Amino acid sequence: MNTASIADLYKEVKFKEQKISYRAGIQVGACNFQLLINDVPVAQNFGDVQGTFSTSSPINSVLLKGGRQTFKLLLYPGFHNNQPLTTLSENVRVRVAIEGLKYEGEGVKTVVSPYEIIQVPSAEEPFVFGGKPTAVYEGTFSVNLPYEVTGWSKSKDLRKEDPDVLLKQVLAANQYFSNLITKKDEQGLQEMVYQKEKNYAQMMFLDQAATANQWASYTQNFKDPTLEMRPLEHYRLKFYGDGRLVTLERTDIANLGEPALRARYQENGRNMINAFYLYLHKPEGSDKLEVIH
């Protein structure tokens, strides 16, 4: 594999004339949340619950094919003045809508008008979890996509494996990634993330500039003389994708739910943190963890 292969992945992208970017528009007030689509996180906020959190998150990277998709929204009490709250407020407000966009040059065209998958409270669904520690909303929605990517759909259910052995394997994979960054090993890094990036290029319909930017997002870590990989700490093993994905997430309040794999660097004299998302799987017929998302 040559060092230009990830940058050249645009050549393998199909259905470019049918490209569509699905996004989840999210508004959550008076609580923390995690939104999973197909049991993979696409957005979350763990912090102070004052005010309303709003964002628009791209979701194509968790849509392995068109048709029916699942969603799960988990609500948590959150924090106030850095202190954890124990119950959900009566004032919780939630709206999640899916839309489809097409980016054309400098413009954006709406090709699928926003449609709500969650609206709470509403006439049909009042909020009944005030005073309770958590709330969960689940359901389905459909998307129209021309591609089909295997991804982790046929991978092993890692929940069935020995947790102590699996943890050692996940720690080893994270350490290997960390060492590749430290040693500035472009070839090794590219081999480790190639399949993930190949899938991502197709799911996001990436063009030449976009695949070049994807690889540049990795290599920029080699060019920063201030960047230093940090030791893994305050982590827990988390399963996603119906048990077919595994990752390490932080457990400390300041970084709750964030990737455990991190680097520190300096920007304008200030210490900054770069977090690396590393979702691992074991492909069908293999016992080796590989990066897939």
C-alpha cells in the first residue's frame, strides 16, 4: 500500500451523482444526552445543563445501507456547577429531526425536508420522566441511499468474549495507534485505518479534495513538534453496534464519554487536547481487532 492510497480513495467512490448527506438536527434542553443511530453514537453532551444544547450532526458514517435505521436517545440529569444531578428535570425539552442535504459547490440544497423522529414533550408524548434518573426513547426511521457497505454488520459479537482478554487486546490496539503517531509511521498508520477510511469515503461520497483532507487530518499530527501522545487513563470498555464495535471512553466528569486515546499539543502558547476516535471490530472469521469506524 503506498502512502497516497487514502488520498486516492475518491477513485473508488460510486454513485457520486446520487450523493446525499443525512444529518440529525438536535435540540436538547435541561439535561445531558447521547444519541445513537444503529447503536453507534452520533452526538452527545455531558456537561452543565443550563440552557439548550443545539447541533446538527452528520450521520452517513453509521448508515451502512439504505432503508430502515434504528435510533436510541438516552437522557441523563447532567451537571450543575460541576456537581452531578441525580434526577431529570420537569423542564426537559427534546427535538430530533432528520434531513437530507446535497452540497453543490458553495451552496447547499435540501433534498429531504427535515422530519421529526423525537419531539418531547408533545401532545402525543408528554414528558413523564421528571424526577427519574434516566429516560430512553427508541424508534426507527428510513433513508434512501444507493450504496451498501459491510462495515461491522457481519463482525463478531464482542460481548460474548472474555472481557479481561478483550480489554487487553483493545488496550494493545490503542497503544499501537499511539506508537504509530509518536514514531511518525505513515505507512503503518495508513494500513491501520485504511478500511475505515475506505468505508467513510463511500458513505460520505467524498471527492478528491475531501479524501486528501482525510489523510491530511492524520499526517498533521506528524508535523506538530509540540504534539505528545498521552497515557490511557480513566477509561472503560464500551460496546456499540449491537456488540460488534468496542472502544475506550473516558469516565472522569470533565471528559465523560470522550475517547480515551488522546494527545496534547500547544496552540498559541496554550495546552490543547486532540482526542482520537477508535472503534474496533473483529471481522467475520478473524480474531484480530481492526479499526472500522
